[in-house]
Amino acid sequence: MAKKIVLIIFIVATAFSVVQLSTSVIGTTTPPPDTVKAETPSPLYTVKTYGDIIGIFHYGEDIPFRLLSVSTQSLPSQDIESLNKGIPIYSDEDLFNIIEDFDS
């Protein structure tokens, strides 16, 4: 009889431990993200007027690292307006393309 009581206590304690362990493991798992947040990347460069020509700037800087020998006075008014505001560039490929557009 004593062996049965010890066995019952052991089974109950084991079951209780399994339930506690399962609850704590399930409670600490990280749920999968519902959606991937689409964060807007920061621009790498800014293309804008620098005097009467076009300057290429690292984003946030005031001194251009490259100048294009293109007079802004010869450009259409929409391009001049965009360059006066600054055109944000998000990749090296985009920078290459805009240089080609203005420098051709």
C-alpha cells in the first residue's frame, strides 16, 4: 500500500512538473512577426545645385564629394527646382543613373 501511495505521488508530481515546464516554455517563446515592417531606408546621397553646377553630396553633408560640369542654367525649370530642393539617392545604381542623365 505504501508503495502505491509513493507511486501515485511520483506520477502526480511528474505530471505537475510537465505541465509547469510546458507552460513556462510556451510562455517564453517569441511569437513570429505578424508582418515585416517596411522601413524607409535613408538616402545615401543627395544631388543638388552647388553654385551654378550640380554637386553630389553624401547624405546630410554640405560639401560635395563630386561636381558635375553641368551648368544648371541650361536645364529645364523642373530639373532646376528638383536640384534646388535636393534629390535623395538611395543606391549607387541610382546615383550612376542620375549622373548619366545629367552628364550626357
